[in-house]
Amino acid sequence: MTNIPKKADILFSAYSVEPYQILKDAMKRKKEDIIQELLDSGLRGRGGAGFPTGMKWKFGAAEKADQKYVICNADEGEPGTFKDKKLLTDVPRKTISGMAICAYVTGATKGFIYLRAEYRYLLASLEKEIEVFEQKAKEFGLDFEIKIFMGAGAYVCGEETALIESMEGKRGEPRNKPPYPIQNGYLGKPTIVNNVETLASVSMVCRLGAEEYKKLGTSDQKGSKLFSISGDSPKEGVHELELGMKVSDFVTEYGDGDTKAIQVGGVAGYCIPRKKFESTIIGEGQTTGGSTLIFNSTRSMYRVLHNYLDFYAEESCGQCTPCRVGCQQLLKGIEAVKAGTKPPKYLDQLMKLSNTMNLTSKCGLGQSVTNSFTTIVENFREEMIF
Ligand SMILES: Cc1cc2nc3c(=O)[nH]c(=O)nc-3n(C[C@H](O)[C@H](O)[C@H](O)COP(=O)(O)O)c2cc1C
Ligand code: SF4
């Protein structure tokens, strides 16, 4: 039996109390109660890594410093992801209110929206929204100002420490971790970095309460999530769905009837082939950054993988050898197997290389290459061969 994936209507329209009323109500509560509410809600970061938001804020609140910062990560560079753009276009106040609740809870007095270079057209409308917010903040007695920092188009600058480096005027290269931004972030001060959707979801957890929010999802995955759907789908766009759906149900609703694979979590994510649709729950055991690409049987998975590796080789910041050299070797390697100048078993060596990159690369970019590489090569090996 097919279950249509349950649509959720939390982030865009339902429960539409003015977000600044949510902020005002939150400011009447004890800070530790809000942290507990977030912990109870099970909300995890929507930027890809899935770190529990309540935990991050608890650590941020516990830091002692003369200055703390909140950064809203709106770099949204993952290919196939466009959900944060929609939130910032349609309901920016939910995200801004989430930033302000974070400031109230953690004691931060300065905030930044790190805006993807390609979203420059949103700058004027967001600046207007910030003016509205600043009036409200004055009214509510909240000492918190927000500025917008424009990105310059590098995918790696979505990684939180590279993002901070670039804000400090340096090359956008990831830092060694630890220390994490929560201890040593922007200008060496405690910094809470959250994704646009995470912050909007915080507003909604505060509005609904953890119990109500938790009714959505499964025991493992709570709440709703935005999916940017593209590829061979008659329903391309941003859809808010309850977490915990089977891939088979998702594909029935959003595919074109001929889906052979879907890629969840963008290039950093996983490829799920048709034979695993029934047994796989989207996001279970993996993180989903929000990008969901659908491929039908006319697509060459070799071309898909080639495209991903080309992207990785281009976007690697080059700071560490496993990623800088590994991305190029993987790209050249699959080209050689396809051309017949290397035997098919060379693919096994390449898979080992991608696993080594996972173990030895400095940041999530090089570490995640293996996700798409191994899941595409294992499931579509015949398409990789001459
Ligand atoms: C290469 C790379 C790119 C990333 N790009 C983004 C991005 O565009 N937006 C985002 O929110 N997180 C991105 N992240 C994840 C961030 O480092 C960080 O985990 C996230 O902003 C934390 O927010 P959250 O806890 O609300 O998810 C990226 C990570 C890596 C490794
Ligand atoms: S893994 Fe890649 S992107 Fe990350 S620091 Fe190393 S070279 Fe740069």
C-alpha cells in the first residue's frame, strides 16, 4: 500500500502568528526553559550536519565572554537546494525572530546573515526587514543588531568555519576543529551558527511547543522539513513534508513514474537506487541538507557522478591533500574506466580512495565525497564501464 508523504504546513503558512509576537512571548520565558523546549522538540540543524539545536544553544549560553555572535547561514550552495531562498523570500521574519530568540537565550548582542552571493537580489528586502526588526527589538528591550554579510560564491564558505574566516577578511578556508565556533568563532568569540531553516523552525517550536512539534515525524526524526525537489519531477519546487517517509512513497508522489534513483542531501548526500526505495526512509541514518534530485531512466548515472566530481574538484579549497588531489583523481579515474584505459576493477581502488578521503580530509567537503561516490558506483557500476 502506498502512503502519500504527509505534507506539513508549519514553516510557510499555518500557525501564522506574527513572528515578532513569538519573540515577545519567548522573552517572557526563562532562557533555560527555551533551551529545554528545543531539546525536547528534537529539532536538529537543517544545514546538513543535523546537530541538535537545543544542545548548541545550551553550549552557547554557557560560554562566558564579553561578546557573542549569532550567524544565520544563508550561503545555500549545495547543488539542488533552494529552500532557504524561499524562506528568506516568503517568511523572513520567522528566521530573523529565530536569530533574536537565540540572542536572548545565549546573550549574543550582534548577529549576521551570511547571504549567498547569488541571492544579492534579496539584499534590499532583507535590509528592510532588519529595519522592522530593529524597531521591534527596541520596543521589546532586546539589545541585538543584525547585519548582512555577502558571500562571494564559494561552496566551501557554507562550512561554518570557512564562513567565519571569510567574514574576517581572510581566505574562505575551513579551520581545524576543535575549537568549534561555539567556543572560538567570529573574531575569536563564541558564535552560534545556524541554518536559515533551523532558525525559522525554532520560531515554530516556540510557537507550538515541543509536544505539538514532536507529533510530526518519527521516534527518530522529529518535525517537518523542507525539501527542494528538482530533476525528473512534475512537481519541482520546495515542499514541506513530515519527516520519516519511505523513499517509495516519496517517489510515487514526486517522481514522473519512471524514477530510477534519487539523490538526497545534494552532492554531499547519498544516491538511492530503485531496488532500495521500499526499504529506505529518507534521512534515517543519513543527514538531509534539503536537496532531493530525482533521476529517471533516461539519465546516465556516469554523467551524474562526473558532474558531482567536477563540482567537487572545482570547489575544493585545496588546503588539504586528500581532498585537493583525491577529487581530481576520482574524476580522472572514472573517465579512464569509461574510456577503457583502466579496467573495471579500478573502480574498487577509487572507492578505497574515497574512503581514505573521508577519514583524512579536514572538512565536510572532502569527507562527504565518498557518500555519493560509493552509492553511485556500487549501485550503477555497469554504467561506469566502457
Ligand atoms: C562544504 C560545506 C558546505 C556547507 N554549506 C552550508 C550551507 O550552505 N548552509 C548551511 O546552513 N550549512 C552549510 N554547511 C554546514 C555548516 O558547516 C553548519 O554545520 C551549519 O550551518 C550549522 O547550522 P545548523 O546546526 O542549523 O544545521 C556546509 C558544510 C560544508 C562542509
Ligand atoms: S577537505 Fe577540501 S575543502 Fe575541506 S579543507 Fe580540505 S581541501 Fe579544503
